[in-house]
Amino acid sequence: MFNKSSLCKFLVEAKKATYASGNQSIKKINPDKSTTIVYKIGDWKYHDNYFGGEPYGGREVVFYKNNPLYIMTYYGSVDSKVKNIDNIYTVLMNALKLIPLEHPFRGPKKYTEDEYVYTNKFKGKVDKFSGNEKISKNGAILYKASYMGGLVNQRK
């Protein structure tokens, strides 16, 4: 049997080991042009599948003992005026490495790197949540993403 605390711990571990790790994770390009990253340990499996590029969208699913338990969908983009999107995604990956255990959705509420400011506003707990993240520079919003999710398959 799982508990929410163990799910939160697994989400933090899995997210740090996958997209937030940059090129250290193994990314599989699928025939439908999506990218998949998988992380597995013991009875837990994390499956992140996304499309993009710019803009991008995808979903994360956590399985416990091969049963789907949790899902999060997300969609985001960098402002079209930004010339070097790599800078934005570097800040994003660094923010995502700081994922809080008590709210393991995306990054912390606030993170600053050089002139960039990442903010993450959310409501809810791991069983049902939604939020928005932004990256700005000198007050100008350069990146925005929305996400939502929670537990699935809870009623028998």
C-alpha cells in the first residue's frame, strides 16, 4: 500500500533524476515525435511523455505496483521575442531541481538566478492541485507554463 508521503518522496527523486537532470537522463524519441523519460525504483515507476519544442506540452504518470496512481499534465512556452531560449530552459531546469517535498509539482515558490526570477504559484496538495510558473527578467515575463493533476484510480 502506498501513502502520500512516499509518493511525494518518489516524485522529488524521479523529477530530479529525469528532466531536471538535463542530459543525464535517457530520453527516448517515439514514432509520434514525442519524448519519453522513465524512472523506476522498486514498486514505483515515473513516466514523463511530452511534445515540443516550443511550445511544449505533456504528462507525467506515476505507477505503483504497475497501477496508475498519479498524473500531472503541463503546457508552456517561451515568449516569441526571446532570442536564446536555452537560457530560459537552463533557469527552468535549475528551479525544478529545487522541487519542494511538500508540494512536488514543479519548482519552489521562488528562485532567482542572475537576472532571472522563477515564480511558481499553486493550490492544492499532491492528491489534487493546479498551478502556474513564470520566468521573468527585469519585470518582463519571458516564460509561462500551467499544470494540474493529482491522484487517479482511488475509488474501487
